[in-house]
Amino acid sequence: MRAGRVAGFEEMKIPKAYIDGYARGQQVEPERSANYIAHTTIGDPLADAAVADLEPLGPKEMSRLIALGMHDRADNALRNAPASVRDFFAHCAEPPEWLDLSTFQPGCRMFHRNSRLVLAGMVGGVLVEGFSTNIAKSFFLTGRLRDKGVRRLKQNNRHLLEIFMPGGMDRHADGWTHSVRVRLVHAKIRKLLAKSDEWDIEEFGTPVSAAHVGFAIAAFSARLLKHLERLGGSFNDEERRSFMAVWRYSGYLMGVPETILYQDEKDALEMFRVGRMCEPPPSMESIALASSLINSAPLFAGLDDRNKRRKLAGYIEQISRALIGNELADELRYSQKRTFGTLWKFRTLNRIERIMEKLIPRLSRENANFTTILEVSMYDKKGINYSLPDDVYAERSSQW
């Protein structure tokens, strides 16, 4: 038995949508594909139980208890909270044996040096690739990108920024709290979808499953590094390992079980490859969300002029096609664009900017990089919002 594999999955029930993908995976990577499929029916027992017990307390008390768990360092801060809530935060507070926070600094430096390219790789690459899987169905049904797209993208960027701030992944720091918050949001969305008429568990498995969150973390880390290389990012082997380590710990805090949490970059790339193999072909929801993502990017970048937005969206789509490849781009119904030389031109312009910065230090992008990602991140005036969605549809849900 492969180390870390879900025990007893030989008798697993395969969701109908994954029967063909499982057969494909068995021809290439039988153990890894079986492990992936097993996780399509697994949620997050600790977070799911905590959210179920918090819900009857009402939104105000729920937010108060979550904030206590996030920020209060006293051991008895949650003494009056439900046992499941105490168990959840106790688990989050207990670092895994493999964690070494001292190794995170090179990854943080690399992120801030390349943050504009990271954003390009996320929007044009890994987010689109993530939406090519069945996770698109949960995003589409809830309307998280369709109706609240700009806010959701900015929240995603805020999480990304905070985990790569120096010290951001220390317990109670903002990277730590944002990772845990994502876990609770996933649990609430899982609960809302499971009890709605919109989700067929026998067909699609568990909504926002451990398989999909594990796949997403592998994409955000190892797959993003591949995109950064093609976009002209600069980093060494130490920074590469550190970047992977930061995302691995964030994934752990987001509830990815260690049975599907990657070990290193090679393992993450294999998980991504096998996950794509096991997933069904991109659905109509995948196509709609990929289009929504590409067309939302100019909006959350602050462009108001329609013609400028259209031009930038077209350029982002061209970069995206070059990153994800023609096969997937065609499946997602991208417009037909020639991509020969696209990434070379992007890298060349990037190099020219770096040379100009050395010749004219006042043009340095260090501050520009940081300012750019701040501008496209979500900052609520009242601080971090610990409210959770209270309706399966984003347009009917309270602000969170």
C-alpha cells in the first residue's frame, strides 16, 4: 500500500462522473488515481462538524467564536464553544511534524520579487486549469465568480499575499488565519450545496471535496512554478522548495488531509497530472467560469473603459492559451488566437523592464510589485470578515 493512501479504498464507491476517469487513471497510475477518486467522496470531518454546530448559534455568535479561535492565544478562550469547535481550532493550532517555519523566508522573497508574474500565472494559468475540473460546478452553482467575481478574486489574492508575508504563517498571523478561514468557508459551502437540490452526490461526489482542494493546492504551488518559469520569473532551487513548503502548510491548514497532501514539487506535479486524467472533460460550467475569470481580471485591475477592458481581456486570453495549451483552451472554447512568440514577447518585455530598473533605480519594481498586489486584494475596512455564506446562492447570501 502506498504510504499516505486512504485505507480500504478498494471498496470505494466511485461517483458516476468519475467512472471513465478512474478507468483512464488505472491504465497509467493505478494507486495514485484510486487515491484521488477515493478523496472525491471525502470532505473535512473536523471543519464540517464545527460549522454544523456553529450554525444554530446565529451569525453574530458564530463570527465571534471563529474570531476567538483565530486570534485569542489563551488556552481556554473557547471554553464555552461547542466541543467540535474546540477540536477544530486545537487541530489547526497543532503544527504537523514536518513543519519548519524557518524555511519559508526564501519563498516569501521569491513571491514578492515576482508577484506581478504570480498574478499572471494564477489568473491565466492555474485558476483556469482548476476550473477545468468538476470543482467548477460548485463555483458556478453558488455564483461565487458569476455574481461576486471581483470580490472573490480579491479575496483569493489577499490570501495569497498574506501567506507569503514574512511571519505570515505563524499561528494567529494573517496568512494562518486566512488559510483557516478558507477551510471554514469550504465547509459551509459544502453543507449548503449538499442539502440543496442543485447537487447530486452520487453523480459528483462530495462538493468541494478533499480531492479538489488537494488538486488546487498542487496547482497553486508546483503548476504555478511551471507557469512562472515560462513567464520569465526568477528563482533558485532554495526559493523553489520554500515556495512549495509555504503552500503545503497552507494546504494543511485549509483541511487537505495528509493522505492527498503533496510531499514535494515532483509529487504535486504527479498529483496534478493524475487528477486531470481522472476528472471528466471540462463542463459547460468550466467554460463559463473560465470566460468569467478572463473577463473579470480587467475589472478587478481597475479598468473602467470598455474598450481597454476588452483589449486587456483578449491579451490575457492569449497568454492563458499559451500557458495551458491549445487542447485545453479549445475545450474551454477560447477564441482562436495564435500564440507563437506570445510568451517570448512577454519575457522580453519583462527583461527590458528589469534592465531599465537597474539603469534608472527610481523605476524599481520592488514597490510596484507590492503596490500592484495590494491594489487587487480585498481589504475590508472593518478588518478580516469571519462571516460565512448563509445561502447557497451568492446573490442571496449575506456579505462574507
